[in-house]
Amino acid sequence: MSETRYGKYIKEHNIQYPPFGPVFNFSGEEDFNSDFSMFAIYVTQPNLMEAEPHSHEFDMYVIFCGSPDNMEDLGAEIEFSFGEEQEKHIITKPTVIYIPKNTIHCPLNFVRVDKPIMFLHATIAPKYQK
């Protein structure tokens, strides 16, 4: 769509299909030359999505919510750890987590997934990198 004045701001993307569910993502750097990147993951089954604790040089948000038919019903149990001491949090309701830059976080474990849920991963950075 870049042949029009504002077409450069509109990009179609393909959906990827890893084992845990469909993923839609974009990189601000690659797609828009901007400082915002995001993954939208429709988690369909339990999985250890991120096993190793790590940090980033940018702020990040992760969001968990139920499927579109009832976003208030998460229908899952997720374990998320913060800090070098691995402070574990159990998520069973729609939740937003803010992860300040350079904060150690993970593992991220989808222990139970009763129905597909939406997991959004947004970074205030041109691309996601560990």
C-alpha cells in the first residue's frame, strides 16, 4: 500500500503457527521505523513458553486475557517469575504485567489452558531482543 501517501503506515502480516497457537507479530524497526514492537499469541495448549530468566534493555508489557467470547474468564493458570530470586506469581485472571528495562523475568509457564487465551507481548523498542 506504499503507493499512496499514507499506505506506508499499513502493513499486512501473515499469521505464524508454532505448536502452542497462532502468532501475529510486528517489529517497529522492520515495519515502521518506530520504537514499538508487539506479539499477539493465541495460546491453545499448556507450554513452557520461556524457560530461562533474562532481561531486556527496554520496557515491556505482557497481557493475558480470555478469548473474545469471554475475555474476563482467563481459563488458564500461568506461572510468571520476577527477579534474580525468581519470585513466582500465579496468574488466573486477566492480567497486565509491566517489566521495567533491565529487570530479570521468566520462566513463563502456561501450566493449564482450559480454552484458548490471548497473550500480548509489547515492547517499547524497535525490535524484540534478549
